[in-house]
Amino acid sequence: MATYLDPKQAAATHAYQTVLPEHVVQAHGDGWQLCGRGVFVWTVFRCYWASLYTQSGRFEGALPAILDLSYLRTLSKEQTITISIDEMLRLHPEHSDRGQAWRDALGQIIPDVKAGDRLVGYFDPVRGANFYSDHAPLGVIQEPAFASTFLSIWLDPATRASTLRASLLGQSEATQGVEVLS
């Protein structure tokens, strides 16, 4: 079941960030355009605002993209990593041999998050992925397959968050999509 928040409801829920952190812009240039954004909700829990940026304002899998997550609740790094790896391998079982290495790499990068924290990923399908907090770089995984597989959690047609995917890709009439999963 999918529902939507209008901008007033969104503001009451939690303010989302509309500007990329300066250190991300310094590392990857300016000119990033918003493709779309939405709130991810798991059952009754609002988890995070997600915003997708590209240079053209349209997602093209062969070009770099930035995914910006502004958290609305606390999640441990273990929860984040387990959910991420499980989804990556569900969507791309051909990479099952990389699962443990990717889990270990993310374990060195991803922190625990609380409401108000922000994690930003720069995904280059040729070079790999760079991760940032709102204030500093967190780490790099220089593996192209990782970058595209990680981003597929939100953008693959088989994602569990299809309404959020549509919002991120700018395909939804509402720009503040909420995906409810049960």
C-alpha cells in the first residue's frame, strides 16, 4: 500500500535537506540536479528522506549519481549493513560471492545513525562509491559492481520500495512519496 505526504505534512514530519553538503560538492563538482525525493516508511516507521541527484536531473545508470539519505530514526550500523547487503544480494544473486567482502567494507564506513543524521553516497558505475556524513568523508569502495548494486536497492525495477523508486526517478506525480512495506 502506498500513500503520499504533501509538503506541509512533510515539513511537520521532519525537515529534509535540499542542499548537498559542501564537502560532497567540493569532491564531485557542482551542478547536481534533483531527480526526485521521497520518504521511506517501513510498516509504521518513517526511516529516512531519500533524494537522488544527477548532473542532468534524470537518472542514467551509466553515469554518476548521488543518493542523499536524511534519517528520521535511529538505526545501528549493523542494521543498515545487514539490510543493505541482503537487498543487494536479493536483487543481484550473481554477486553472492562478494557479499562478505562488501559487508566487511561497509563495516569500516557506515556509522550508527540517529534522527537528523545524514548519509550521502556518490555512485560512479566506472570507479565505485564514496560515502559521506553531513560533515565529513566516511570512506570509499573502489569497485564498480558495488556502486551499481548498492544503488539498485532503491532504483532497480524489482526494489521492495517501488513507490519510493518512482519518486526518486521523478516518475511520480507527488514528489514526496511514501512507501509502506509490511
